[in-house]
Amino acid sequence: MMMTSVQWTVLGCGSSGGSPAIGCDCDTCRSDDARNRRTRCSAYVRIGDSGVLIDTGPDLRQQALREGIRRVDAVLYTHPHADHLNGIDDLRAFCYVKQGPVLLYGNDFTLDNIRRRFDYALAPPSPVWDKPVLHTELVTQPFMINGVSVTPIPLRHGGWPCLGWRIGDCAWLTDLSDIPDSSLPLLQDLDTLFLDCLRPQPYPSHLHLAASLDWAQRLAAKQTFLIHMTHQLEYHALSAQCPPGVAVAYDGLQLTF
Ligand SMILES: [Zn+2]
Ligand SMILES: [Zn+2]
Ligand SMILES: [Zn+2]
């Protein structure tokens, strides 16, 4: 059997404000190391010849241009916070290029929010494709894209029911404060884990550094990359605090399976 190649690109590993933060002069914000410049949290996953986004943050257009992304067939949504959703209108470029729709996968909570706020994007195409043309697809069970399994992972993000996504043996868990016991069997034998790590101090709806390192140890992926970081976490200082098997993600990081 032919193995489908899966290539991950971290489009953004910043928190809602991005780094540098507006109005800040801290070490991270003044750094000229590209690994301290973080756009809003998102990934692009090439599964065979299909292009899949995780979330559509407000930096989507610049991320797509930076990484040369020309094709998006589907979006796997984690939740409807602005930093993960509000770039949705820029999907129209991908619809226009292929003169076809983009599929949006998510839970009820997220898809209801999208239907309420972006109803114009769920209509049939106009003759000039001047709006996004999106179809929603509720998912509660694993499904396949080009022979690779895609699994929604229920997570808690403060009071919100959010999703992480596992594609093959790599999982993207952003924006979470807790992983329910019932999701743990879905996270076994991971090769790579991308994991929420907001800042040094605790925060009600996210993992902070100590909690993130605890979960990394507990989930025991072969390698874990920290994502969704504020400017309070400087790339080199944070890297020095990471145990073996844990590293700090950066925008543009690519992994191929
Ligand atoms: Zn977020
Ligand atoms: Zn700063
Ligand atoms: Zn969020």
C-alpha cells in the first residue's frame, strides 16, 4: 500500500495578540530573531494532494503568502475565538482559485457560531466568486482524508467545548485548560504533539508553562512543540527550560511524516 505523505507547517504559534505585542518593549518584542515573531495560532497540513488548515486566524492571508500556500480543501476548526476564526473571509481566495467550495469541520458549538456570524459565506457561489463558498460538516468521529485518519479530540477551554485535532500520529492541541479523561485514549502513541503553552503564570482558560510541561510528560509523545505563546515567553529563554523531548515551536516550522 502506498503511504500518503503528510507535511505540517506551523503557520502561527502566537497567542491572541501576536508577538511583538503592540506597545511593548520587552526582550521578545524587541528581538530580531524571527522565532520571536509569532503570528496568530494556525497550521497548514498537506495530506497527499489535499490542503487542510487548522483554523483561520486574522493573519491567514500573510501566512498563506509567506508559505506559498495555493490550495485549501478543508479547515479543521478548534473553536470560534477571534484569533482562530476571524480570517475566515480570506478563504474566498482559495475558493476563487479553484472555483469550488472549502469544507469546514468542527463541533456544534463552533459551527453554530460560524453560521450566526458569517452566514454570507455559506451561500452558493455568485458568478464572480466574490465571497467565500463554505460548507459546514459536523464531526464527532474520526474520518479519513486521502487514507490518513483525522480525529477530533474534545477539550475544555475555560467554559467552552473545543476540539484538538489528530492527523495520523501528530496532534494539535491549542487553547485548552483541561483534557477530559474520555479524550486520553485518542492521544496514545503520538509521534508529535503541538501543545498550548500560554505564559509563565496560570491563566483560567489555557495551560501555562508548568501545566503544559506536565501534560507533555503525561501524554508522552516522542516530541512535543509548545504553541500559542504570548510575548512573555522568549524563544531562547523558554527553550533552555524545556526538558528533553520538548521544544519551542516557531512560525514556519515544518515536519514531514
Ligand atoms: Zn487562541
Ligand atoms: Zn513584549
Ligand atoms: Zn481561545
